[in-house]
Amino acid sequence: MNKTRIIGAVLLALGICAQFFIESNYAWIFGFAVGLGIALVITGRFRKKAG
């Protein structure tokens, strides 16, 4: 597992836990973190390879 996937897994876990434990008007931030976490876990990289 590379660093990018680990960062994605952490974002995913934090986003899910924060939605349950923190009552806030900024719930969209947690949703963004979950979405970004899923994308990073699946792709495993930040940008496309050239070529």
C-alpha cells in the first residue's frame, strides 16, 4: 500500500467518523473528505501519468 492510498484511507475514515460525532453546519467538508478518500483509495495516485 503506497502513501497515497494510506492518505485516502485516513481521509475516508475521518470523514465518516466526523459525520457521526460532530454536529456542524460544515457537513459538506466531511462529504468532500469521504469523496476524496474514496478516489485516492481506488486510483492510488494524485495525477495522471504522462503518455
